Amino acid sequence: NVRKRMSVIVRKDGKVQLLCKGADTIMFGLLDRSSDALKEITSSHLNDFAQIGLRTLVLAYKDIDEEYFKVWQRKHHEASTSMDDRDGKLDSLYEEIEKGMILIGATAIEDKLQDGVPETIANLACAGIKIWVLTGDKQETAINIGYSCRLLTDEME
């Protein structure tokens, strides 16, 4: 996902709320200043999680004023049916409503390798096939996974 985040808007107990999950590199820039202290702690936790190869997501929310939401919803409908620069208009609306979110925290999960992955990578390397890795993960997570699937070794820099 190019946006590196996903949001939903829900109505809970008559109130409109935006819930968002995404990459820390994107999410931290969308947070309200009131989240600064928690952001610092969460950032430290995210680095710890990445060091041990866990995949992470940041979670945030924003309470949405009912009148603002009605106007935003109308603009969203207009943008989604536009024949001119639909994606650009939608992106702008998403950016607008996602600004000023409140940090909830982060998740960290182990994304286990499928059976046989290290052996398959070793066989491909023995056959002279070059292997490239392209990932949206944090660098620390990618390196840790590289070692776990034996794509990286201690002799490599």
C-alpha cells in the first residue's frame, strides 16, 4: 500500500471516530502534539521490537466532529466520482482527515517463515541465482528476517 496506513471511520455510541493503523514512519507525522510523550516511548519500543525481527504497526484514533464529517463525506463522494485527478483528490481528503490523530500505541507480531524457506533460498543461491529482497519493513526487521532465512550470514556486511 503506497499510503503505508489504513483508516476506517466508525460511528460508536452516536459519535464519529477515525481509527488508523500504519507504519511508524508515516503515522508519527500525522499525530497531534499531545501524543509527543507517548510517541517517544512507543518509538523506543518499536526499535526494540524491530531488533528481534518483529513486524510492527502504530495505532491511532481521532474523534471527528459530526458537522465536519458531513462536509468531509460530501467532498469524499465528489472526489470518488470525479473524472479528473480522482486519486489525487482522494489522497488530499485522506491526508486532511487523518491529521491530528491521538496515538494509542503499537503492535508487534512475529511473521513466521513458511516451512522450507531457508532451504529453498540456499538451493537458489547454490544454483547461482541472485536473490534480492524488497520490503517495506524497518531495516532492523528486514536484517533479522534475512538472518532467520539464511539469506544473510555473519560474514556479510
